[in-house]
Amino acid sequence: MAGYFTRRHSRRYFLSRTILTAIFPSQLIPKVLAMVSPPQLLTDPFLQLPTETSVRVVWFTEFVGSHHVVTYGENLGQTAIATTTQLSRTREDQDSQLTTPYSRPTYRPIWRHEAKITGLLPGQPVPYQVTSTREDGVSVSSDRFTLSASPAPGQPLKIWLTSDHQLKPMVAANCQKVWETVGQVDAVLFAGDLVNVPDRASEWFDDRNGNAFFPPLQGRAHYDLEKNGTRTRYTGGALIQSAPLFAAIGNHEVMGRFSTTNSLDDQFEDAVPRWVAEKQYQQIASTLNPTHDPAIRTTWLKDHSFNVDTYQEILTLPASPQGGETYYAVTFGDIRLIVLYITNIWRTYQLTPDARGRYRERDADLNQPDQWGYGQHIFEPIAKGSPQYTWLEQELSRPEFQQAKYRIVMFHHPPHTLGDNIVPAYTDPVQKIDQDAAGTITAIRYEYPKSADYIARDVVPLLEAAGTHLVFFGHSHLWNRFVSPKGTHYLETSNVGNSYGAYLDDRQRPVPPSAFYQENYVATGDPNGLDPIIPTIAPLRDASGQPMPYIASNDITVFSILDTGAGTVSSYYFDTRNPESAVVKFDQFSLLTSAN
């Protein structure tokens, strides 16, 4: 009934907001609305960090409230009180898609509520509901869902493999077809790029187009997708209210240098390597931080380089001693999952004079180091000898991984793909500064030695030697898969929104000319040498009728399901141009057939 009450009053809420916008400053609207509107939950609850006996329930509101609880169990007779924290960096700006406009970056206060439910038994679902009470004593409750502890070994599970949602046009349709085809999944593995700009609150919660991060995953989207003159509304599916989500950091989870004036888009694109900020900090440390307070130093460095604070504040994930929640390992039923922090900043491939890109700096910035982008720099080291690599090496040798029925590693950047984003090599950019006879800088270029590709050179051999069954990743917005000579499966199933295409045969990636760049940048196929696998059941075909080893479409969306009972990964597509069409299962492979 409470859920009905919230939806019933939504029209009045937006009407009130429209009227109040003409009277009050935008930053005061939420507070004023609290006096004239019933309370609302900003999200449904969702599940995080399951263990053998517990799970976390998380939800969000735009009011701090006086009381937030989870009631659960038979007749909802048990209660767990939530801990409330305020998100520290969530903002809106002139590019936010909201009914209330913002003229500049403005902090948006949002509160997160998390309760730990204990005393659970593996594999036994328990009903639950969350209730938030506003400061004025008025309460709002969610619908009822089910929660459970981490499943026991041997329990068959259906795991949804997804990535790169980013508020793209087909996401709500994709989530809805997962729900309609599979029903309630047991977990979601998300290989990065949850939103576009991580500090923009509306991209997580309530973008007016109806397809922010949470709504499609909770069956609360209202996205109108128009194809061939027909508009269809998709609502997504109620997936994560009853299934834990495990995520990896993608490049869109990383926010760049903080500013009170630049747009959030500009701030997102303005990340620089941490060492650049460290160098700047050393020059002012004695004045800025004379007491050597480590908190001041940490905050300053993040504000002047990059951070993943909002991503980490929104999710509660497993943690490693070295990387915290940025890279971790967890057991879930028969799966041992290792999640890595493998991503770099995306820069344009353009070589025009105004391009601050992956291969060059802008001409206007040549003598302004504070404006340099430093190419496609890496956020967290993964090269051999780095803390993350050393942790990975140890984790792969642990009994939890070696004795697991299914050994899976997930990260964002592709080790094998037909997509664009695998070029150039995943390595630290090598800066080349060209100068004329007078010493004036005439160009700044970046090379990426293929021989130093940290994924291909260091990570992949480690994963294959450890007998990894599946490496799951995203980033290129397409579906394709590969099998290595040692039998490790590589799957990219990120064609959930818009696709940037696949590069095979006559289609070539944009790569810099060899006359100016010494590296041999591969324009077609997988730069790391594997041939893509033709789907085993119903591949799409090209104009000549030949089966295609990929799906890269802005009309056809793809999702993949790992079935631990059958030991298979199945992939499905849905053609959004024909809303009444059936979902097609086009590929399936056995996870254990080829691996060590």
C-alpha cells in the first residue's frame, strides 16, 4: 500500500516542484517540497555484500529522516535499524536532465541507508521491506521483496552478466527482457561504466528521461524508445531488489579534477595522473598542510587528480586489504570471483589541433602543463610488481580460487575485442615532446608500446596459468567472445545501449599514421591475436549472408546469463525495432569444456 501511495502522489509532486521552481532557488526546492509533499524513496532497496549468514540492504532518500529500518522474516516480525550517511560529492549542473534546472554545479544532498541483516541461512529467501521516516514523522515504505545470504555450494544459480549501461537508449529494454526471459536472477556481475558522469546525482537516481542507473534495474524506469516511428515504453525489471550486485570500476566511475565552476562533464574529462597532483602538492604542502594531516593531503590529491568516491559511497562491495573495494575477491555459491581495477581515462582518437586526445595534446596547451591531459593514463597500476598485480598473483593461488567449480575474473578494459577501445595498448603513455631549433614546443605526442601492454603481457598469462574459466569485461559496447589456446573463455557482452561498432575485415579502427607514430596500431580484428567465435545457435548475418562473430547494433540489444547448474553461458538478443518480437537465444557455450 505504501508503494502505491508513493506512485499515486507522483503527479502532485512534480506539479508542486514546477510551481516552487518559480519561487525558490533550486538548492532549496528539496527542503521546501518536504513541507508540501509526501515522503518518497529515491530508490527501491537493493542487496549488497552477501555472506554465509548475512546481507546488506541499501536504499536512498533526499531527506535525512529520523528513522530508517528494514523489517524482515515471517510477518516482517524482525527489525534491523539502518545506518545513514550523506553522499559527499553528488551534484547537479546545467547539463543535468531534471525538471528543475541548475545554472552551475550545485551540491545535491542525498542520504544513503544501509542495514545489515544477520542470522540468515544460505539459499533460504526471506521477505523484507524498508521504511524511512521523515523528520516530521511521516513515513514511506517500499514494496516487499526477498533477501538471502550467499548461496551454498551446489545451489544452481542464474547470474546476469552486464556492463556499460550509461543511461543509453536500450538499457531499460535490456533489463526488461532479462526479467521477462529469465525471471529473478541470483546475482548481477557488472563490468563497469554504470553511469556517464559519476558525481551527477540524477544519472544514478532520477534523470527525467527515465533511465538513470537504478530505475531500469528495479523495474521503475519509464524510458520511451522510438524505432521506425513507433514509441515503446520500457520499465526495466525488478532485478536487484532481490539479487546482489557485484561491480568493477570502469572509466565512467572515475571523476576528474574538482571545480565549482566547470560543468560536471568537463570535470569528468579533466582527470590527470596522481603523480601530477603529487608534484603540485609538494610545492604547497608546507603552507596548505603544516600539520601534515593525512586527511587533508588525501582530499587535496583527489580533488586535483581523480577519485571514485561517489561510486564507492553508493555501493558496498567486498574488499581486499590492498585495494579496498576497488579490487576484491568473493565466493558466491560455486563461483570464485576476482574483480580488478583495470581501466584508463578515455581520450579521443582525433589528431586535429584542438584535440586533447589519446595521441596528442591540444596546440593551444603546448606551453601550459596544467592543461595537459597526459594521454590515456591508467588510474590504478596493474603491471607486474604493482600492489594490485601482487595481490592478484596471491589470490589466484589461494584454495578458494583453485578449488572453485567456476573461476571467474571481471574487469572493465578488454583483453580481447573487435571494438575500438582496445587500441592503443593498455600501458602508461610515453610522452614525446617535439621542439624546433629555438627550443619552442611544436607538438606533444603519446606512444603506447604494444610490448608493454600490461593486460596482454602481465595479467592474461597469470589468469590462464591459474586455470581461469571466464574473463568477463566490457568497454566497447558490443558482444563478442574468444577462447584462448589454453582454453580460457573471454566474453564481452556490453551491447546494452548504443554500440560504436566492430572492426573486422574491411572496417578499420581510427589509428594514427605511421609517418608520425612509431607503434604499429592494429586497425582490424583483435590486436592481441585471437579469432572471434561465431555464435553457436543463431548468429546474425551480414549483407552477403555470412554469420557474424559479433553483435554491434544500435537496434539490437544483448544480455548474457551464466547458469551454474548447467555450467553454461547463454547469450540472447532482442530487436527493439520490433517490440513484439521474441527474445532470441543466439549463443551458448560450456564454461568447463575448454578451460584447464
